[in-house]
Amino acid sequence: MSRLHKYARGRSKSRKPHFTGELEDFGVAKEEIERLIVDYARKGYSPAQIGQILKDKHGIKSVRHATGKRVVKILEEHAMKPVIPSDLLDLIKKAVNVRKHLEQNHKDIHNKRNLALIESKIWRLVRYYRDNNKLPASWKYDPETAELLIKGNA
């Protein structure tokens, strides 16, 4: 499969090692893991940050193998699911930062193109999430109000 906005056709990517152990190998009960996830979500951490903290501090390599559910699914069960998916939010943050850069550096043509590519990815993701009912049908990305959106989710 080829890359988005590139001519390259590479497939190199990181893969998780094959899981061969038992669920009891984690040494932490499922309920305790879910409690940790909810506690970290209340502190304002994103699902990706929660997974990283669980791996680094608590030695839980994979929440999905330990509990049978992903972090976002656990947050959804506790009514703490993020309104905007994290990959979309990260792209919006990147677009806001590039816009700030372009305000200071008008002639930076490389980042003008980069901004166009980032916003293309954003619109593609928004269309995907609206079609799959993960965003409301009326949700729309507006570059002018994106900075306010980022501050509201920070």
C-alpha cells in the first residue's frame, strides 16, 4: 500500500510482539487496571498517554491483553470517552502550530504546502468519523476556530 501524499510504497512500521502469555501474567487485576485508567483520565491524560503510563509505571504492556478491552472502550463504559478522537485532535494541533508559524514567516512555501497536506488529512478523517458516527453529522473542521477547539480540549 502506498503512503498518503507520497510516491513511496514502503510498508515499514512498528508491530507489537506476538502475545503468548496468560492474562494472569500481568499481576494486576482487571478491575484495578480499569480503575487506574479512569483515574488517569480524570487527571486529563489522553488514551495514548494513559497506555504509555500503564506500560512505564505499572508494567502493563498491553491493556487489551490484560482486560480484553481497549483504553477508549473502558473510558466509554465509564462515560469519559473523548469527544474528538485523539488522532484527529493531534492533526488539528499540528495544523494550528503550522498556522502560527506561517503568520510569522509568510514566505515559507514548504510549510504552506505542509499545512495543505495536514488539512487534507483532517478533512479525510472528519469524513470517516462522521460516516462511522464517531463525530456528529454536523461537526465541521474550521481552521479559524481550531485554536479555540484545542484550548477547550487541553
